[in-house]
Amino acid sequence: MKTKTKGIIVSIGVGLLLAVVSGWGLYRYRYAAYKEMAGNTLTEALWQEIERRDTAPVEYSTMLGNTKKRETKVRDIQVSDTKGTHTYKMNTERHRYNIGDDGEVCSRHSYLLWKRPMHVDTLYNRWQELVSTDSDSHLPVALRLTLRSPQENRVSYFPNDTTFLMQADSLLSRTVGYMDEWEVTVLLRPVWYQFLNALDWLLILFLFGLCPGLYVCYAPLRRWCRHNGAHPKIIEKEVPVVMGNFKTEVFSLDKQVRFDAKEKLLYDTTTGVQVKMRPLETRTLKIFLEATDYTLNEMDFVQLLWPDEKEVDIHRLHSAIGRLRKNLSEISEIRIEKNGPNYYLVFPTDFSHPI
């Protein structure tokens, strides 16, 4: 019983480990997919906001060069307007996420947003509409709209519903403008389980129950296959034999091997080889032969071998089984196998007709 309980606990532990690993993998996959979707929809929402502005001619020229280079973390840019030429240092890493393709496009964005600034609630609602069409997830997210001056002075704006922002993390950002003066950041509360859908949870529960289920089904399935599949079912036959002045019981174990329970003897009818057995091993083999499907668990063995004893050291049974294995191996191919708390008596596959 202790062995079976230990096996169930181990199988539950393995199932739990599988569930945790699969859950973590599914979470990372869903997180990456949501991040990519959120970035694409945020870029689309920003472009829609830009297209709503007037497309008047840009009132200042730019000299941006290759804006996508990342050889250095900081780059110098020059802006020429009616007040003269100004040089600013810009963060290249931040400029990677600018929605504009080149200097001219970024300059136009700066001008349009200077004429008609973005409103964070309008942008948030537009972005949420795009997200709802691409995903069924309902995650606690918000936007942070930051307006940055060339001197790196910042002013941030949030939507009206900002009750959870103190515990939110930054998921991704997009910038707009020649100097990345507009920065929009998606804020997400880290709740991993909300990334998983119903199918993900079903898969996790299936993997959790897989190992315990296989363990519970393995022993009876193995026993059924052993006695109904590769190994033919053997029915022992008790034969009364007159030996001197008394009768004894003889069991046919193999084509040539017999077991004399009264004389505590294994013998080969062809070669005459004999193996003398101890009383305990004799009772053990007789119990085996009288058991259904030649299968008994440890507790049944203990009760049958030592019925009058309340507490029996299980090692006594193990020692008796070990000695019986040795007796059988000296004269036949009959084996004793163990699976969990159960012992099986296995006969040769070519022996199917007992005498």
C-alpha cells in the first residue's frame, strides 16, 4: 500500500511539473503574440490619427540622413526653422520605434501634431477598437502619452481609467515626430493567467492528469496483457499421488517440472533433478498457485503466510520471495515478477497444456 501511495504521489508530482512547464511555455507564446499584435495595432492607430490631421506643407526643412542606423546609441540631428538652426542629440534606440520611414515623413508628423496635438483618450479608444477586432483577450491595459521637448523635459498624459497604473509595466512603445517628441507607451498589469485561453487551460489540465492516469491504468493493463496476451493462461492441476503409505498433492508447473507441496520438493520428471524447499517458500509457492491469475499483493501474502501475527516486517516476505525465485530458477524457467505492490508468477510461453 505504501509503494502504491508513493507511486501516485510521484505521478502527481510529474503531472504538476508538466502542467507548470506547459503553462509557462503557453504564457510566453501568448505574451509574444499579444505584444506583436498590440504593437501593430498601436502603429495603425497612430497612422489613423496622423491622417486625420491637415496635410498642409511643412514649414521647416530637415537634414535627417539615415534615421535607421544604430551604430551608436546617441545621434546628432539638425533642425532649421525661422528661428535658425538647432542641433539636438537623439537616442537611436528610441528612434527605432518611430512610425515614420525617413526624415521628411517624420518632419511632417511633427508639424501636423504641433498644429493639432493628439488626445490620449481619443488615441486609446481608437487603439482599443483595433485590438478588439484582432484579439479576444481582455487584458488590463492603458496608454501613456508623453510629450518630450528637445531639452528632454517630459509631460505625460494618461486615459481617464488609470486605477491600476501604479502596478503596471511597460509592454512596448512607439514614437512620432522628427525628434521623437511624441512617445506612446502601452502599460500592462502583469497577470500571466489572463493571457491563456480556454484551450490552453484544457491542455494544462490534461497534462496534469496524464501521469496519474497512466500510473493508475498501467498495473491492471500490464496484468491483463501478461495473462491474456503473450503468456497463455495456465491452470494448475492438483493430482493425488500415492507415495508409500500417504497421499500428497503434486502441481504441474512445466512440461517436466512438478511441485510436491507435501514433500516441499521441486523435481524434474525427465532428468530427475530435485530442489528441496523450506516450509516458508513451499507455502508461498502454493499460495501463488492457488491465487487468481497467479497474482497477489504484498498485504495478501502477509495475511496468508502469517495470519496470527499483527505486525509483520515486509522484508520477511521479500526474503521468502527471493529464496523462492532461486529455487525456481534452479529447475525451471518460471519467474516471479513484481510491479508496485503486486507479485506475478510467470510461466514459460510454450507451456499451455498442464497434465
